[in-house]
Amino acid sequence: DIEEYDTFITDGVPIKLSPYENMKSTRQIKHRGARITIGSVQHPEFIRSSNIAMAHLTEVGIWPTTPKHDPQSLAQSLAGSILKKPYRLRILESTAKGVGNFFHRTWLRAVNKKNEYTAVFVPWYMIDIYQRAVHEGYEAFIHSMDEYEHMLFRMGATLEAIAYYRDMLYGEFADNPKGIKNEFPTTPEEAFQSTGNNFYPIE
């Protein structure tokens, strides 16, 4: 919620969004002279012509390619609206959805330092809502952990996070155990892997 932001970034003035010229998708922060516009990949026209300082493109991995729009041309169009100068920012963020698409290609170039992006991967266990209490007791839980769960622990997952993951694996993902790695990836390789099996277990 925008009211939760610390006012040190706004000269001590509480942040308040107000309508901008009766536009439903645009709000303004008057005392900063800033506007915030939300658009969609299906209707990007009114964003393209804007003078943009920062852009957060979300769920790019599932942007559809249609006869009128494709993810790459839209992202490039928005990038061209952002001048390369201080206090400018572009973020492409997504759940990975397979390989070979625009988001995956952009990710690989960022990893190999072949574009202007910095590759940042956030494993699921670093998101604090993915935790549950270890009701069965820590000792019993640790003795019940499999090899993959031990690997998660070595990587930094808490026992509470592993308990949550286990609940998801045997709950919502019981009929599709590979699907959990798309929605709750531990590594970038897990995130982008869409088919096939590893010759050697990832652990």
C-alpha cells in the first residue's frame, strides 16, 4: 500500500495518489510532479507515447504473441522511451514459463552480461510468506527430510520454509510434482526447465 512508504523519499510529505486528468489508469503524486500509469500488454498504445522515467514490466514470461503485439517489440518500445541517465530504471520480472521465449532470451543475455540488465533470481524460500510452523517437532521433521530437502536447507531455506514446500508438493502439486519447480523454483535452471529429466539428480 502506498501509504506504507517511508516519507524520507518524499521530503517528509506523505505519499498520496490522486486522479490525473480523469484518466482511469493514471494517478499522480502532485507534490513530486510524478505520474504512475498501469497498462496491459493487450492495450499498450497509451503507454508507448509517454515520457517514462521508470518501467516495471511484470510477468513478461507469459506475455502472449498476437498478430498485433509481441513481447519483444513492446518491451523495446518502452525501453526506447526511457533515457539513459540517472534515476531511470527498467525492470523485467516474471515467473519463468519455459525456454526460448523473449523473457528467457533476455535472462540469458543478462546472465552473460550481453545486455544492460542485471540478472537477479529470487528463490522461493527467500519470500517470507512461504513458511509454516513445524508442528511435528524439529527433530522428527529433520529425520524425515529427503535429499532434496537437505539441499534446500544447505542453500538457506529454513525448516519452516521446507515444511511449506512439502505441504505444497503433497497438496496442490500432488498430481504434478514437476510443476512445483515452475511455481516455486529454487534455482534459475529449475525455473526455466519445462520438460525432460536431469540425467543426474539436481541434489
